[in-house]
Amino acid sequence: MDALRARMEPLCLLSSCPDRLLCLMESRAFAQWTLQDLQDTFRLKRHTTLPSLETWLAMPNEIDPAHRQTLERLQERVARNSAYWSEEELKFFLIAPLINMADYHDPVHFFGGRLISAQVDDFYLSGVVDGMLADGEYAPRRPFFCLHEYKPEESGRKDDPAAQVLSAMLVADRLNEDDEPVFGAYVLGRFWFFLVLEGRNYAISKDYSTSHNDIFDVLRILKNLDQLIRERVERATLRRG
């Protein structure tokens, strides 16, 4: 413990502070991590795939004919314009329509721009999650899916979108404390990547290009979260008796 305290920057000088140990912890935002940092610090292990990721990606889900027509138009717009979209335009034209078509049902709700934080091992992690699926009607209670980054393809930014979403997923895992997978995704322009975190093991899917027929898979995968999360909430309810 003394060694731990010695290498932490003291954030609170009040000896009477009830959260003094927390104040002494190193606090780091999601955007400050890289994948290598996360793996080294939290002993994460990356796998080519994991059973929960395979199940999520392979689940069948019907796409409404009207949505299929919308996706075809969206696919054309992405192919034509996505390389030039700003982050706000990427959210407005691509991500929001897909989330709306996924059509989540109670108790699953989508939240945007919400702050989450938790102690994970010897660090206090915090940050704003661009998109989140959680239970809770007006505010998120338990986050089950985290979405980052809304980056244009040629953003020129040096931060690591996979690390940002994975650090948020570590916080979600700590908050949930139920030994079940946490789901995630990050967006690089037209490309979507899906992640699963199981304890300290994680896997990242191949890229799905929304300027091609992958766009139908992206919607199907997003829709699958509704069933997966509702089943998880039901299991938690049964465990509580």
C-alpha cells in the first residue's frame, strides 16, 4: 500500500477526507489510454474471438422491408459522402439512423454523452461515453453496451478509439459486477468494429463497412443487443429472487 501511495499523485490534501484513498489514486480519462497501456496495466488478454462475440455477431434478426429500403439509401450516401463528414455529421447521418432502426425496448434504453466512472484495480477511470445501452428510464443504471468514437476516417487525431471504448467497458464491468460480458463498438467513418469484454479477456471483430452490404449486418448486430440485454436483465432479476 505504501508503494501504491508513493507512485500516485495526491489529488486531495485533506487528511480528514473520507475518500482519501480514492483521492490519492491515479485518475485517468478514457481518452488517455492506448490498447497497450490497458493490456499492461489491467492484464488484459486479446483473443481472435470469444464465444460471446461469436454468438452476438451470428444471431439472426429480421430487418423490416421499409428499413431495408432506408439502409440502401443510407449505404449510397455513406459511399458518396462519409469521407468528408465531420464528427457531428457522422453521428447525425449514419449512427443515429442505425440506432433508431435498432428499436430498443424497455428495459433497454439508449443514452448519449453520459459520464461514467469507477475504480478499476489501482486506477480511477472516468469519461463521457458517446453512446450507451443501459437499464434505467431517465438515467443509465447498469451499462451493458458502450459505443465510441464517431471519428471521421481521416481525422488526423492520435487518440485510440478501441482503447477508449475498452476502458469504458472496464468501468461498465466494474459497475455491473455480474460476471457477464460487456458489449461495445467503435466507429471509424464508414467502418464499424464490435467488441466483447469477458472479465479481463477481450476480442474485436473484423471491420464492417456501411458503404457496402455490411450495413445490413451492422443493423442486425445492433438489433441483437435488445434480446441479449433483456435476457441478461431477466437473469439478474431471477438471481435477486
